Amino acid sequence: MPCEQSRMKTNVTMPTGNLDTVSAKKIMEYFTEINCRQKKAVVVVTHDPVVASYAKKIFFIKDGKIIKQIENHSNQQESICTISNTMLDL
């Protein structure tokens, strides 16, 4: 019987919270690979603009409501600046 491809999404909260920067980068690159190769959504909850910069879509939540969404098409440095500035404006 052939394997059925899972349609589940992967949810992770603060995946890099206690990691050094090199390990955190490897984890985020792994999630990006899962998203690209396996076509699975990876939902990451974080307060870290660097971690958030790996996402294609970024949702900002305040008081339980989505108050802003960013489609991320920038390079990582530009994304980090945009995310950081948005977080400051909340």
C-alpha cells in the first residue's frame, strides 16, 4: 500500500527560545525545507523578529485578534527591520 502524504501542518511554539544562534538558524532552515519540499504548512509562534523573518506570511496578534499581516517577499535583513518596526508600533 503506498504511503499517503500527510496533510497536517506542523505547529511549534518558541522553537528556538533557548538555542544559540547557529542552532536556531539550523532549526529554521529545517522548517523552511519541510515547507518547500513536503508542501506542509509550518506554524511558528515567536517573539523573535529573526525567527519570524523565515516565514512567508507573518501575522501580528494582539488581545487575541490578528491586527496585521505581512506577506514576506524581502531579504532577511529587510524582513527583520519590517517585523521589528511593526512590533514596536503595536
